[in-house]
Amino acid sequence: MEAFLTPEFWVAVGQIIMIDILLGGDNAVVIALACRKLPPAQRTKGILWGTAGAIILRVILIFFALTLLAIPFLKLVGAALLIWIGVKLLAPDQDDPHGSIQGSDKLWAAVKTVIIADLVMSVDNVIAIAGAAQGAGQAHQMPLVIFGLLVSIPIIVWGSQLVIKLMDRYPMIITAGGMLLGWIAGTMAVSDPAVANMTAWTWVPKVPQTDTVKYAAGIAGALLVLALGKWVASRRPKPQEVTHA
């Protein structure tokens, strides 16, 4: 119980909630598109069942992700993916990823659509949340993940429009979110067993496991995402510059 009162636990909870809001904003759109053809009486059931199924599936995926991150070098791969996800957040593609999501007038068909679409779109969430949970201690990672997801559900489902408006009005929220992913990537990379274990994989350069190194790696990761995001965004054509054949 004492571990739930530590600053590390609540920092990780805050990171998970922010990650799920920033990267899970599409979930509300997916749910709306999949359930839009349901009769009004069934629409709420479709939203609730689809959301519940998607969250359960995500918890299972995160459990496997946490297990896999104990394998040497996979944290380094995960850190690279988080950098890429953070850059995508700061410089998103212009294409609409929701055009292929079909609505259904059958309750369970709509629920299935929500779950499958969420599975396809939740890889970034799973990696980022698993990375954030690393900082809370081995014994409490899954309770932390479940708690963070449960807290973020109502924010995503019922508060998504408010969140989207806040992001439009205050772009710094998105910038901070991208840098948060970079921070998690940096701290994840230096804790990979291949660079942290002094007695194994001796051919791999080792990194001292101190708070100073951890914070320095986090800052470096955050600044890397910011720099790459701004560079990629600067090279993207402006909307009015896009030409069609």
C-alpha cells in the first residue's frame, strides 16, 4: 500500500493519463463512427461495450509489453518507437485515418468494429503506457496501468471534444505531450538490461544507473523529439501548397 503513496507512482499515473488523452483521442472518433448507425436506444450500449472491450484488450497487450520489455535490447527498440510516435504527434500526417471505419446498425457488429479498430490504432498507446509504467516499480506496474486507463476512460469518451478544443487553442499541450514521450523514451533506453547489467553483454557500452543519468537521458529524449518534430513539420507542405493531379 505504501508504494501507492510514493511520488513516483502518481507521476507515472499522470503520465499514463496524459498519454492516453493525447494518443487516445482517436478512440472517441472511432467509437462515434462505428456506432453512428445504431438505433438511439442501442447507441449507449454500443459505446459502453465497445469501450470496455477495447480497454480490456489494451490491458492484455500492455501486460505482454511489460513482460517483453524485460528482454535485452527491446527497451532500446521501444525507445526508438516512442521517439517516432512523439515526432508524429508534433508533425501529424494530413491523411484522415478514419475513412475506412464503417458504421453498423447491429449492436455487436458495431462493438466488434470498435474493438478491432482500437487494436489496430493502439500500438502507440501500448508502448508509451508500458514505458511510463516502468518508473513505478515492478510490483505495481499492472495496477498502475489499469488505474491510469480507468481514470482516462471518461476523459476520452465523454470529454474528448473539450480536450480537442483545448489542444487547438493551446498547441503547447501537444508539444508537451510529444516531449513527454521523448522523456519516457530516454529513461527507457538507459534502463535496458543490455546497457544496465554490468555483468552481461559485456560488448555493449554500459550506462550508470543513477538519477542524474536517468534525468539527463529523459531531457535528451524530450529535446530530440522537439527538434525532430519541428524539423519534420517545417519540411511538410502547407495545406494551401498541396496540389492535386
